[in-house]
Amino acid sequence: MDRFWKYKIDHVVFWAATVGFHMYTTGYLVTEAGLGQFVLEIIVRNGLLALLIYCNLLILIPGYAQRKRVFAYALLLFIALSAYALLKNAHDIYLNGYVLDDPAKKSFFYNVYYNFSIALFYLAFSIALYLSKAWYIQRGLIRKMELERLNAELDYLKAQINPHFVFNSINTIYFQIDRKNETARRSLANFSDMLRYQLYECNGKEIAIEKEINYLKNYVALQQMRKDENYSISLVESEDVKGFSISPLLLIPFVENAFKHVSHNPGKNEVRIKLYRDEKYFRLSVFNTKENKVINHSHNGIGLTNVKRRLELLYKHRHELVVHNGPDTFQVSLSLQIS
């Protein structure tokens, strides 16, 4: 059934049936008016029908009906139906009144009611098919979302850990580290803060930007302890980046991506992170040097592909993501419209 909709087979079946039935009912024109007039009748009538139906499906429904502009939709639809009836009636006068020489059918309003009713029938039938297709597609999307939700819940249950056990273990390790080893203690404290943030503070739909940035700082601090003097790592935060909320853990994949793919050359290797605010936009820029080769950035943890999906779901029409993948540099620029 998916292929039936995907390859527009429903349109093919509809028009094959419509044109075929019309050819059957007007077959007498071949003998009475000639093959040319028969073909012209098929083209004029079904061409006008197609114009009416697709004008409704492609313009009137998305432009007016779906935006709940009911009066404007009804008025324009009535005008379109009337236009079809009048144009088809003009051709009927030519065909029946002059080609077939029937004086009674030379009246301009002879077939108006018939043509209007025919147009109304096919229009209603096409709308019914359109709604059936939309219902089928919507049902498929709901099933897919439900399956994804169940899989996500299953993955969560599999990955669930006892947070009290984790923090008790971290505290035990922390006090077992010699007080002189300040670096190790600070690393463990940063890791504990990050874990607490993930477990306890990221359950809502949004989180204060200050907390999200603090999480980034802890992550960058841990990475700095792992890197030597060949790495230049910086996180620059503008003072006005405060007082608003964003979706939790939205920024960390870009930073993780930079550290995962940063170059390992004998010279300087860079990771530069900038966070700033530009009127109603929050902007993030993450830059890193990389090896002079093509890297697939979609297969690293959550990956850029999954982040793009989250942005499309959470910030549709309210974000801009620009990715520049150069020969030896990689940069991501994200803009979020904030309220």
C-alpha cells in the first residue's frame, strides 16, 4: 500500500477510471461527429476536471482549508466549480448545437446544472480519496512513533542504573584519592556534576541555559586534562547568554564531535567553542582541526544526524544549522530562536 501512495498509483487509477467511463459514455460521437470531435471532448472535459481537482488539492486545501479559512475556501471552491461549469457548457454548445446541429442545445444554460453537478461529484470523490490517503499516512506515522516510543522505553529500562549507588561509589573513590592529587579529585568532581545533571536535571522539556553551559564547561575541563600542550582548547561565553531555556543536552553532541575528531598533528590542534546571543537568537559555534580526510560525522554517539532530527522536532522553523566540512577543519554553527 505504501508504494501505491508513493508512486501516485492512486492518481493513475482515478484518471484511468474517469477517462475510461467518459469514453464509454461518449463513444457515439465517433460516428456522429467524427474521431476528432470525440478526442476534443475527452481532452476538454477531463482537462477542465483535472484543473479543478488539482487546483483544489494543491492550492485551496493547503492554502485555505488547512488554515481554517473556511469561508474563503468555500467561496473560492464555488467560483472554481462555476468556472468549470461555464467553460464546459461553452464547449457543449459548440459540440451539440453547431457540430451536431441541435438547435435546442444552443442555449448557454442548457447544460449548466448538469456540468456543475458532474464537477461537484468528481470534486467530492477526489476529496474523499485525498482524506483517505491522509488518514492512511497519518495512521502509519502514529504506528511508527508508537514503535519508536516503545523501543526508547525498552532501551531506557535496559540502561537504567541506580543513581544512589553511582554517587556513593564516586564519593568513596573521591575520598580514597590522595588530597595532594588535586587534578584527579577535580576530574572526579566534574564527572560527578555532569552525571548529576544528566540524571536529575534533564527530565523536563527545557533547562536553563546557564546549567547547560556549566555542563559543557565540565566536559571541556575533563577533555583539557586529557590533552597535552599540542592542543589549544577554548570555550568563550558571552555575558548576555543567560535568562532563557533550551532543550537539555542539545549542545553537547557538537562539542563531543569536535573532541572526537580533532586532529592529532605534532603542531597545534584546535578546538574553539563560542556561545553568544544576537538579539532574539542564541548562537553556538564549534570549530576543530581534523585530519585531511573525509570523516563521517553521523556515526559518533548521538551523531549530527540525530541532532538534526531533534532540532527539526523541537525547533521547527526556529533554528538554522550550518556545517562546514573542510579538508583539515570542521565547523558547526547553530542558531536558535529564543523567546
